[in-house]
Amino acid sequence: MTKIHPVVLCGGSGTRLWPRSRAHNPKPFLPLVEESTLFECTLRRCADAGRFAPPMVVTGVGHRGHVEAQAAAFPGTQVIVEPMAKNTAPAIALAAYRLPADAVMLVCPSDHHIADPTSFAEAASAAARLAAEDWLVSFGIEPTAPETGFGYIRRGAPVDGGFQVEQFVEKPDLATAERFLGEGNYSWNGGIFVFRAGAFLEELARHRPEMAEAVRRAVEQGREEGAAFHPDAGAFSQIEGESVDYAVMENTVRAAVVPVSMGWSDIGNWHALRDARPGDANGNRTRGRVELVDCRNVLAETDGPRISVIGLEDVAIVVDGDEVLVTTMAGAQRVGKLSGAVNQ
Amino acid sequence: MTKIHPVVLCGGSGTRLWPRSRAHNPKPFLPLVEESTLFECTLRRCADAGRFAPPMVVTGVGHRGHVEAQAAAFPGTQVIVEPMAKNTAPAIALAAYRLPADAVMLVCPSDHHIADPTSFAEAASAAARLAAEDWLVSFGIEPTAPETGFGYIRRGAPVDGGFQVEQFVEKPDLATAERFLGEGNYSWNGGIFVFRAGAFLEELARHRPEMAEAVRRAVEQGREEGAAFHPDAGAFSQIEGESVDYAVMENTVRAAVVPVSMGWSDIGNWHALRDARPGDANGNRTRGRVELVDCRNVLAETDGPRISVIGLEDVAIVVDGDEVLVTTMAGAQRVGKLSGAVNQ
């Protein structure tokens, strides 16, 4: 078995973990769940040299400093510096053009948490076997709740170590999500993909020929700078940005899915982050100087001032510099709309 | 009618409004409800020169600076600086010995809020008429809820403009407090008293002769310093501290009560403070940079950092320097037991 090439996408920041996540220091580069950052954990999951080649990170100019600082502990890391963000399909295509056509790529977001890296690695190997047969494989995350914030993947006929994809389903409403969980043959689409570089580029050229051609030129006319590669900005700027789901996965007839249960979370908001951290006997999660009295399932963290809390349940309290956030878990998904998050 | 002599007691700080109220800057000297501090408002309520003589403030060494700074706008204010705190009976006795025997004293705490100062002044005049007949008069605050944190006064037979006191009742349990409200002849004891200085000292000498004698000597051997008076520390230190309720009011047969409804609050904790402030359409009270989303009856105030809140109800959030407090209204009475409040 040849080694799997990790391709780590390190793009937009998001605002739903404000005020801890800020425009200048966004989510992937913060130690949100463990002592390491989400980006460092992503690299570490792919650090087994028996299974993985050194990683390739696709990032933007603004994040390059964070990427290079945190990737320093992972020898052989290559960085592709996008001149501008064009969503995931062009980002993946850049990496695909930089790899041999037969290289099997494992495309990973850099801002998710995976509690069980062993299951992750085993799923990567299973997906790589399918990819070697020119399947374009999605990880199918085992759903644990009727989430309406994720896309779903409906499984079809079994193929070696996985299933054909019968349908990619956009974010459902709650009733539909509950039905999906009841039927049992749906997974969450976690944005983790495995395919041969050449197979991906063939499908991209079939369904998005202009994008494929523009990325090809951006790479051809790009320049090396040590371990960094700069695609040509003029060529890359012509691309109409699009997600890999829309551009390729929903169009190809070679889509497969490998179901996996690995304690996955997209850490999409403070509610999700609380649930990803281990709690004490009362379900509380604290960081920094915090005193809790008669609290349950409270997340409280501070980068300086002491937080003292009495009598609360299912609330997140975050102190970061000149910002103090207090939200119910139910309200956590609206954090990104707060003035402080919007006007960064 | 001779003028009433306000005697403002400005003593201990308390910890239940921590972290805004601190040992070095306690509750009376903070603008908690209005733009003026509670102490300034106390002086202003007694500033009508047609009704009141200039005030006499009894305070401790630690608070003297605050007192003199905030009393500067009230000409003629005299200050008695207690060498140590001995509770309210000796404090009042100090003022009584410094006044003519026929002076009618109005004894007021300096850390309460009174929304209706006109009713306060009218009650003071009614009480002063009784005091001129040598009654020792308590203001009887009209109870608006079955509070278990206050003492109650049971009314007896009517006397001119008020009632004899039938009984002073210590803090009741909830069932008893509810019964008191139902019966309708109980008032809260708000610690506001009106009596002739000479009448008070006679009753003190009758029921606490050693205390009366020690205070007399402390005044006799004290020294003037401008508008300040320093009782003799040696004599004063011999006193066994005791409240005016225990030492005098519960023992005298000349206790009377003047019922009054004047929007009184002892601002005893963040719950009481929230209720004393006017709210917006959703019942929220904010000070400083605060953004509230889908909140009701929330008190949020900050001396610097922005507070952003989503989805909370009946919660107080207070940012002060290096402390952040978040408490339910029900938990507000336990604020004084937090580590930050205890270890100041």
C-alpha cells in the first residue's frame, strides 16, 4: 500500500467561536479542545509515517504565519499559499496538481475535533483502498443527533470497504434529520475526502473544465519558495469559487462513502465545544481562574480576569481581552451575529 | 417646629454587591441606582434647610476620605470619626452626646435607596412630632413582599401620627413573613429612627448603662479637628458593640412606628439592585458597553470590557476590573460567600 498524502485545508475563520476566535487568530490555531490547537491535532492525526506521507497544507496569505509556526514540529510539511480564497474545490485542485497523479489524497479540514484518531486512521486506509480503484470517497460521519447544520450522505450499494453514494443531501430541516437518523443509512458529510489526485482532476475537468484549466495554469505559472508554493495570482483570480461538494462530489458517478464513528465534532459553536471537552462531576468545563457555585453543564473560560458564577446551567461564559460573552447553549449559534463578532 | 438633625451612619461595607462594591470602595460611595452615590442621595434627602439642620455623619477611619469628598457639596456637614466599629447603638450615642438634648435626631443608614424622597421627608416630620413627645420612633417600611431578610415591626395602638410598637420581630421564615403580609399590621424595620437626643440617651442609660457611660467619656475626652470630631479611642474601645435595636428599641416602652411607603430598598444584593433600577421594555438594565440579544430582566454592567449576552433571563452580569460575576437572581444572596468577595 502506498502512503496516503494528507491535504489539510486551512481557510476561513468563522465567527461563531468569538471572542476566543478572532479574525487575526482564528479557530484552527487555538487550543480549543486539547492542549494542542485544532490544526496541530489535524497534523498529528496524519503523522504516522508508516501510513502517511508528509502533509500538504493549503492556506491563505493571512494564515501563513500561524501555519508555518505550528507546522514546524511536522517535518516535510509543504504549504500552498492561495493568493485569495476560492472555496474548497480550487484549493483541493491546487494540491492535486502538485501531487503525482497516482498519489492518494486525504483532504481534511483543519478546524474539526476527532476524539478517536485510531478510527480516523483506519477509515483513511479503508477509503484509500477504494480510492485506488478510482472511487472518490467521502468519510461518512456517524450521526449522533438530528443536526440541521450539516449535509447528509445517503448510502447505496456496498462496495469494497464502503458504499456507493446514493445521494448527497443538503442541510435538512429537523423533521427530515430525525427521519434520516431513524432510517439509519445516512451519514453526516464532514468534509473529509479521499481520492487519487488524477481521478479527482479528471472528474473536475469533466464537470468544471474552466476551473480545472485555471488551476492548472495557476500551478504551472506558480513559484516555489522553500517549502512554500505560490500559485499564480492572475490565473487563480479568474476562478469562480465553489465547494468540492457542488463542483465534483455531487456530480461524479464514482462517489463512495466510508462510514466512520470517531468522536467527530466540527466545533461549530460554543455548545459544540462544550460537548467536545470532558466535564467534571457536574458537567462543568472551566479554563483559567473560575469559581462555580451550584452550576451544571457550564463552560467558563478566561484569559485573565476571574470568573465567578452562581446557579447557572447550560451557559457558556467566555472572557477574552476586552470582550465578555455570556450565552445560553441554545443561543450559541447566534454568536456570529453579535456586533463584536461582525465588526472585527 | 425646630429643625430635624440628620445623623447618617456610614459604617461597614458588606460583600453582597461584590465585585462592584469592594473593601476599599464600598457600597455607600457608589452610584448604584442613580448618578449620585447612595451616600450623596442620603445627604440630599436631608438637604432641605427649611426642615433639616446640617447633617452629622458617623463613620470609620477607613471611610473618612470618601465621606469628606462626597459631603463637600453639603455645607455644614459634621463628621464623627469612630476609632473602631461598635455597631449602631454606640454610633448613634456618639451623635446624641454631640447634640443638644432637645435636638430631634433622624438616624439614617447611608446605603439604602429611597425612590420617593417627598414621602421620606413627610414621614420624618410626622416622626419628629412624636419624638418631641419623647417617643422613640422607627420608620415602618411598607412591606411589598414576604422578605425573610428583614426584621418586622408589629403595630399596636395608634398615637398621634403613628402607632405604638407592639413588637419588634426578628427575621421570620417564609411562612411567617407571608402571614405578616396577610395580617397587614406589620412593617419592615429599615433602620431609620427619629428621637430626641436626650430621650435616646435616657433610654440607653436605663438599658445599657455601661455603654452610655463609655460613650459619654469617649465624647468628653474626644478632640475636635475642623468639622471632624474624634471620640477618645481608649474609652470607646471598652464598649461591647450592639445594635440599636437590641440595646434600646426592643427594651424601651416608648417605641413608636410611623408607617411609610417611599420606594425603599436596602439594595441588599444584585437582585435588589436590579429591581431598584428602571428597566427597558424587556426589563433589562445595562450600564457601559453591553449588547443583549433575546434577554429579559437581565442586569449587565461593566467598567470597561464589552459584555455580549444571548438568551438569558433573570441573571446579573457584572464586570469590574479583574473580576467577572455571573449569577442568577436567586443566587444573588450568595455572592458574599464567593472567594473573591471573602478574600478582599
